[in-house]
Amino acid sequence: PASVLLKKAAKINKGSGEPNRTKVGKVTDAQLAEIAEIKKADLNAHDVDMAKRIIAGTVRSMGLEVEG
């Protein structure tokens, strides 16, 4: 799942219990693009930009931030 890849990229054990209040880590835009490329076939996305937007939603729901 994308959440497992994001946890590895951010080097955290689990996401935030309160993602809107407590941020637990950061991922770079390059890491986001790499994960989107890996998951593009599984997502309902035609290109990498759409896949990045879907993965970015997972990033926010886990309590992570995107840098850059």
C-alpha cells in the first residue's frame, strides 16, 4: 500500500492519530513522485501528476507534510 511506502520514505513507524493537528514527518516532492510512479498502475490515474495528487491525499491523511 501507499501508506507503507510513505512510512518508509518519512522514516516513521506510524501515521498521526490527529493528522489535522499533529504532523509526524515530511516527504519530499521527489519521494512523492517516486511513490506515485510505483503506484500509478494501481490507482485510477492516467499520468504521474494525477497519481501524485492521489498520493498527496494519503500524505495529508497520515499527518505528513510535503516539502518542496
